[in-house]
Amino acid sequence: AKVEGSYSIVVDAVGYAATRAAASAMVQPGGIIAHVGLGEDTGGLDIRRMTLQEVTFVGTYAYTAQDFRDAAAAIFEGKLGPLDWFERRALADGLGAFRDLRAGKVPAPKIILVP
């Protein structure tokens, strides 16, 4: 159950207005929200509450655009050895892939969508 204002650090790894709203509600006064997710670029933060309760908001990013391109190339070129922990599907099946992941119908933890 969600307990408002009870966590000293909240990580939003999704980045949608709804998850930012949940993070700003759940962080305790003086706490920290670490924002990683890039789902959408606006909405969800209770700026008034965050200011009055001195909540710190930190954006964090773990890789550069070139790192991402290099990793994607290594995957598609087969340079990472056996990759039986993911499944490949057509990009056109993206919505179905996300639905299947959410419903627990996919044994692999990741699906790579191929154009």
C-alpha cells in the first residue's frame, strides 16, 4: 500500500506524469526524488509541496547517446554471446509485446523490437 510522505528516497525509473505524481506524494519532507525515467517530458510534480517541504529533485542518467548506439550495435551484431534472456519481435508488434510482458506471457524479461 502506498504511504504518502514516508520514503526518504524515491526513484522514478518510468518518467510519466503519474509516476512523478506518485513520487512527489511518497517522498518525505527533506527527502530526495531521483528521476531516471524518460517516459514523457512534462507533468506530475507537486512543485508547491516539494518547495515547502524542501524535497530535492535529482535527474540522473546512466549512459550517453553514443553508449546506447554502441550497445544496440553489439546486440544486433551478435557480439555479446548467447542472448537467450530476450526475445526478438517485429517493431509492428510493439504494442502486443508490451501487453504480453505486462500480462506475464513472455518468459524473457526483455523484448527487442526489430524494424
